[in-house]
Amino acid sequence: MRLHFQYAGGLKTKDGGPVKGFALRGADGAWVWAEGKTEGGDVILWNSQAPHPVAARYGWAANPAISIENGAGLPLRPFRTDKESSF
């Protein structure tokens, strides 16, 4: 899944390490943790357990792991692409 952030200004991980804090929902409705990378203003996510993801969430937890910031060092705030209200 590719997520595009129009005004991101060069996304990167805070510590130069791997992308953390993203989950993907597969077509079966199950959520799995995602691997990912930044590419300009995009975050690219994948997990072999969700080959055709239908939604993504970032920092969606009581004590979220967040790892993405923009070129100015401002953190990406938690969000979700689905409209369901349950975890």
C-alpha cells in the first residue's frame, strides 16, 4: 500500500531506522503489523499476510510507536484510513 502525503516535505524515520507503528487490514478484516519505507512524500507498506490491504493505521494504540517525521522534524500524527470505530 502506498500512502501519499501532499505537504510532507520529505518524510523520513526519526532515527534513520525502520518504519514503525503502521498496521494494515487485509481483505479478510484482520489487522497485521506492516513493514515499510519512506520514499519522498510517500510511505510504502507491506505484509505478506495482507497481500491486498484495504486500510492502514499509524500510531493507533494507547502508547503508540511512532517513527515518521517530515523534513522539518515535525512528527506524523496518528491517523487511520478506515472509518470503523473499533480497534
